[in-house]
Amino acid sequence: MTFRNLARRALSRQTRDPGSERIDEGQARMAERKHAEAAAATDVTIAGADWYGLDISDRNYSRTLFSDLDMTEATSAGAVFKECTFRRAKFNCSRHEGSAFINCTFVGCNFYDVDFNDCKFVGSMFDSCKFDATRVKGGNWSFVGLSGADLRSAVFIDAVLREADLTGARCESGTMTGLDLSGAWLQNANFSGCDLRGSDLSSIEPETVTLKRAVITIEQSVMICEAMGLVVRAS
């Protein structure tokens, strides 16, 4: 481990509340959800926990508020977080395989250089999070709230995002290939230069999104033309 990382971890221990893992009667910030559903109330608070480089495979948490969690370079396989809230959590450089974050709320979290492979985020909400170099491969992200999210450097491949809220999302020059976007909310999303090949674009209303220079297949171009009211003929 580098000197800088050692110094950072030492400082984290000095400033962390020694009674950080405790029961708390308060609730996490209620982020706005699709269909106006409120975020789940939390019963337990874990504040300032240092999970740097830990293997958290098979851990199971529910209705827990994680405040200022450091999960940098952590790994997980089969971990389960249900109806949890993460505030200002650092997921930087972590790797997750087959883990589940069901109906969770993420507020001000950093997902820099994270890998989520075959993970489940059904019903989760993201508010003011950073997705620089985030990589998602496979998994189920249906009903997630990514309204206004900056996904320009993120990579989403072969994942399910049915009825996901991508309203106003910034996806310019991003990669969103092989996605199931059926029923997704895409109004005012910007897909300029985005690679959308193989994704289900049946929910796109061309007049409400930006598609300039987006990369699509012949089949997808026909679908978009038909959505614009054009009649497509072979000759």
C-alpha cells in the first residue's frame, strides 16, 4: 500500500466517530422516486465505516443507513443490501459480482472506476452521484432512478433497465449497448455520440431526446423512423 493511502486511512481513523456503528431512530434523506414513492425508512445507522480493500462477500444488510462509508477497492460476491441508504459513500475502484442493492437510495456517492457484474439494483435511486468510468455488465437495473445523472464516461453493457428513469440523463459519447430499455423514461436525455447498438429503443420519442451522432444499427434506425411517423419501405 502506498504512503498516501496509509496516511489517508490513518486520518480517516482519527476523524471517525469511535461509536460509528449504532442504532439510530432517524431516517435518511427521502430522495424523490418514480411514481412519488418515498425512500424506505432506515432502522440502523453505520457512520464513517472503513471498508477499504475488504472482501464483503455474502454480507447481508437491510434498512440500514450508511453515512460516509469508504468502500474503496473493496470486493463483493453475493452481498445483499435491501432498502438501504448510502450517503456520501465512496465505491471507488471496487469490484462487485452478483451482489444486490434492492430498492436502495444513493445520495452524493462516488462510483469512480467501479465494476458491477451481474448485479441487481432493482428500484434503487441515485441522487447527485458521480459515475466517472463506472462499468456495468449484465444484471438487472429495472425501475432505477437515474434522472439527470451524468453517464458520459460510464459503460452499460447487456443489462436490464426496464422502466428506468433516465429523464434528463447525460449520456453523450457514452456506451449503452445491448440494454433492455423497454418502458424507460427517456425524456430530455442526451444520447449525442452515444453507442446504443443492440439496445431496445422502443421507448424513445425522437422529438424529446437528443440523438445527434448516436451509433445505432439498421434495425434501430427503422424503429426510430417509424416512431417519427415515417413510412419505411425496402424500395
